[in-house]
Amino acid sequence: MTTRILPAVGDPDAARIFSTLLSQLPSAEPAAPVPDSTTLLDTLARLAADSLDELPEVVLVHERIGPVPALDLIREVALRFPAVGVVLVSSDAGPALFSAAMDSGARGLVGLPLSYEELAARVQAAAQWAVGVRRHLGKGAADALTGPGGRVVTVTGAKGGVGTTFAAVQFALAAAASGRRTALVDMDLQAGDVGSYLDVQFRRSIADLAGIQDISPRVLQDAVYEDRTGLALLLAPADGERGEEVDDRAARHIVGALRSRYELVVVDCGTQVTGANAAAVEMADVAVLVTTPDVIAVRAAKRMVRLWERLQVRKAEDTSVVVNRWSKHTEIQPALIEKITKTRAARTPVPAAFKELQAVVDAGRVQDLDNRSTVKQALWAVAGELGLLAAADPGTPPAAGPPGGALTLRAAGTVSRLRRGREG
């Protein structure tokens, strides 16, 4: 039996040692090492999407992998890809770390410096476990091989006032209307307004889950508000200072717990980068960045994308930009924004039609927005583009082709102004 092995190690010297020893293992097929946690999760997700048979039997995680800590990364891999055997490689091979690694879902622990015999034994044991799990589940258990729960989509604003929360709420409403069991999380921790947009007040918030290591279904149920729209709402804390309780580790646990119970988890990340929402963006299957077609907002979008790349949170090409308040007379068109930010612009722009929204926004009941609203139709079409709707939903409006597909001479001055903007 050939054992496919995917090492996750950021240090170049350690990566060379890994590759050398793994190439010597009998019947081993080691892949090139991935340098960080984001690339590892993206690689596994891509392989699983192509074919479950493409997933490696074993993943090796180096102790200094980043930006997600090794144990948190192991927990995420074990949750999303439970038939992949994960082995931790660490200089600390003591019983405390061994216990913590097993609790996180690892199938073994290898000490540093690497020993051929120990590495071979741990890899073989993890591979046999993975093969046994896959054989037990059978070929008909495709969903089980890629882990419980559904997809995570994050919605982030390039800057304040671009319509981030409105877009997140409409994405969640569209998914729920299509038949998906959907959770909407307000991770704008100091200034979240999801509750205000849906006319909801609830005593619990995301901060109540921050200190809980094992979020059971009962604990999660107590913190989530089941809204009459069909959405499960996890609100931001009413007292903004409590948002500091939700750090990156808490965010990973909370989003992971929600992923295991809902088909879709929509996370409103606001416009400020914190450890919590950066962790959510990194975990997301779909990361949306909302901007408006003006110089200041597009510069802010460019800064956000580059900040994510520097923090190893998200690559620009893996980010989807939604252009809000667009019109055909707008000087900055989606194609230009795509070129400036190096992201992928949604084919359907969202028109500038605030008069359609004013009554429901002022009433705090955006769920009552008329189906004839051009803004609602566009956002629901974008939700379909992003794969957020149930496949059986026949009512999704077709996505329009990209307006302003070519850069015009009229936009030349705007391009120049954008390029002169700060790199962030």
C-alpha cells in the first residue's frame, strides 16, 4: 500500500530534513511541504473537492507551523477531514503534550530531532488508522470523509459604511430561504449591529462562549438565538469591551462548533482586523470583501487584502470582492477593482438604490425587504455565485455578466490615484 504524506512545516531547513527522511520510508509518497496552516487547509479542501481519494493518508504538522498554532491546526484538520491521520512533530515529546495532541485529534507524536525508526512507526500507524476508517465508512460515506458540518463564509468590509452587515444578513437570509440550515455570527465584536438589523435582543452573545474549551451542543444552543426568519443568530456582546474576551483561539472553537451543527455559517467580521475575525477568515471556505466603487474604499480594500497576506490569513486570489452601490455610470468598475486588489470580483454588482432599503433599515427589519428590490435580488444572486444556496433552489436570479469588463480611458485618472494610494 502506498502512503501519501503531506508535511506542514514552515522552516526551510526542517522541510528539507522532512523531505529527505520521508523519501526513504518504504511505500511512501511524500508531497512537497506546505509552509503554513492556511496553505495546508486550502490544499486539503481542494483535494477533497476534486476527489476524496486524493486526500493524503497522513499529515505531519511541525510544532512551529503558523499562523494557527499546531494543536489548533490539528483540531481543525481532525474536524474537517476525520479520515486523515495527523501526526505532530515536536521537540517536546513529554506526556503532557502527548495528551494534548491526542485530545486535539492527533494520531501520534514524533520527537525532534527526527529519528527514522520513530517517524516510520508513527506514519505507518497513522496511515493504517486512516485506511481502516475509510474502509469502515465505505465509498458511500463521502460526506463523512470530509468532516461534519457545512461551509463557513466570512463577510468583511473594506472600510466602515460600505454595507458589510447588510450583505452578511442578506447572504444568510438567502441561504436559509433556499433550505439550508444557517447560522449568522456577529464577529464585529465592539460595534456589531446584526441584532439591530433584524430587530433582535438576546441576553447571550458570542462572548459567553469565549472561555469554554469544549462547546457542547447544549452550551451552543443556549448561546444561539433561533430567529423567526429561520436563522440561528450568535450576536456580538452588548458591551463592546467584552469583545476582548473573544481571541483567535476562542473564535476557532466557536466557528468550529457552529460548522459541526449548521450547513452554512455566515460570519460578519466588520471592518477591523482582530485576532478573532482573522482566525475566522483563515478558516473560511469563502471569504468575501465588500467595497464601494470609490477611490477611498478601493484603497482600503487593497490594504485589507495585503494585510491578510502579510499575516498569512488569506491570499488575494482566494478572496471574493462584492461591489456595493454600483451604477453603470460609476467611474470605478468591478474589473478595475479586481485588477487593483488582485482578487476575484463577483459577477453581479449590487446597485446603488438606498431608497429601496431606507424604510426597512430604519425599522430594523431588513428581513422584510421586498422581493422586488434590485439590491436584494443582486445580493441573493451573489449568494448563488458564491455557492451559499442549496443546490435545489430554483428561484435564484441568474448572475449578470461583469459590467465594465474593460478598463476605459475615462478611468485612467482613477487608476493613477489608486496606484498612488498607500500600500498598507
